[in-house]
Amino acid sequence: MKPTIALVQGDPTGIGPELMAKLLALDEVRGAANIAIFSDRRVFEAGCRTAGISHDVPVIEDIEEADFSANPVWLIDLPAIDPETLTPGRLSRDAGAAVLTWFGAALDLCAAGVLDGLCFMPFNKDAMHQAGLDTEDETQWARKRIGHLGRVSEFNVIDGMWNARVTSHVPHREVAGLLSVDEIVASIALADRTLKAAGFARPRIAVAALNPHAGDGGNIGREEIEIIAPAVEKARALQIGVDGPFPSDTLYIKVRDGQYDCAVSMYHDQGQIAIKLLGFHMGVSVLSGLPFPMATPAHGTAFDIAGTNKANVEPARRAFLMVAEMGRNRNDAGAETARRRA
């Protein structure tokens, strides 16, 4: 069943507005899902002007006004900021506040089951923090917003290669102390569920070591022996296809060469550097663990090229299509469950 996906405006001082205009110009995108845009009409129109693209999108104030049988794309106008007051490429607290308005409204409707997934254009965490973001990142803010109690995490995906992580936006000096058998098992289990939701029947997962040379038998750290290896064994007992820990300087070659579908790293840049070097222009961030799929381009707001119409739409295209596919898979699974119960 065709899903209905929220498309949320990115930071209006970055490349998000022009990316949204370029994204909506793709027939592949419009054909993959019904689309509810969450933005300020003025910001949306400014992005269209930057991209040199004209979109005739009906504007409404409430999702209940949308008739997707008549039109596959609707703009929910949430006045939050006048783009004429902003300078492209300059950090703005007001822009961060606008993003929280649009993102929050879309999250509420996804949580209520009105929408099947969410794709957002790049946010700027600094602007959002200045505007009141009271969590480490937008993933945790989304979890708090909808009252979700389960684990949530960010995955990065490059051309079919997935990367998960145990710790995320935390200081590097705190990483070792945050690792535990239970945290690593939870990360592996979430990776398994997420890849299955994305269409992998039997995901193959590889777990990274923390220390160089996987600790070298305990000579360069004992986390592999005392925490990571036991976590891998515990995850295997849950019937998850997982191996490790592997030294991280060779692990991503295994993923690149197709031996594994997903790597689980211990900290943010351990995986981010490797994955982005393998294909930065194709990167997608999947925010998993919520009751609905959510993704965004893996790059940031690119303040250095904001307003110049140089933004590459490919990561945004991949992010949207991934959310649409996951939303469709979720709907199909729900329909099958209902059929079996009937």
C-alpha cells in the first residue's frame, strides 16, 4: 500500500529549502509515496526560487484538508519564520526554533498513525540547541516528543552498506565508560530489527572492537574481552547473525565487499569516517527505533554553499525513497497481520 510520508523542511539558512524543491521535482519521489510537506510557505517558496523550480503545491493548514486521491503532494503551512529576515549560511536561533516547530508537528502525526514515516532535510544542531533543544540530538528529541520508551539510534547507509553505533553524540573520553554488554546487545538487536524492516531477510552484522587491533589480546585494552565479545555471544543466543569484535581498520572492508550488511561501531566517528569515505555523495542517516521510519541526508546544512543552488539532491532522494520503502513494508506487514487475524 502506498505510504504517506512527512517531508519536513530543513534549517532555512542552509541548503534544505533548495533540496526540498529539487526533491519534489523528481517523478520517482512523487510516485513512491503521498507527501505531506511541513514548512512555512514562505520558506518553501524561497527554496523553489533558489533552485529555479516552480511547484504548484496546494497549501493547507491541517492534514485533514489533504485529499491525496486528488493530489499526491500537499504543503501544511506552519508560519514560523520569514526567510527575508535570514542570511544564507549564517547560524540563526530563530531558524532552529522554526525547525522544531515543523519537526514536532510531523512527529505528532506520525506517532498518531496519520502518517507512515518522516524524511527531513538537514537540520543544524547548534541552531536547534540555541532554540531550546534539550537533548543530545534530534533523534533523542523525537523520542522524548512522542513519549517513546524504547531505544533509538542513528544508522548511516551508503549504497547498501549500513553502520550502527552504540554511543553517538558524546565526548570521546566518555565512550569506554558508556559501553556495557547490555548496551551493545541492544544496539545489535536494533540493527537486526532495522535491517529487517528495510527488507533484509537475514541481516549479517559485524561488530567493531573499541581498541586498536581489537585490544591485541588484552595488551591494548580489555573491553573486547570483558564487554564486546560477551555481548556478541549474547546476541547470537537471540538468533541474530552477528560476528566480532573485529579491528575497525579492516571491518569496513568486509562490509564494503559484501561479507556483512551492517557494522556496529562503538562510537560516532569510528563508523562515520569509514562510511562517508566510501560514498559521501550517497549517504543517508536512518533514525531507527521509533514506531515509524525516519531518515535524512547524511550531510549537514552546508552553510558554505547555502543559497547558491549547488546542493546535490542525491542523498535526499535516497533518504526519501528509503523511508517510503520502509513505510510501505510496514503497511504491508500490518495488512498481512490483520488478514491472518480475520
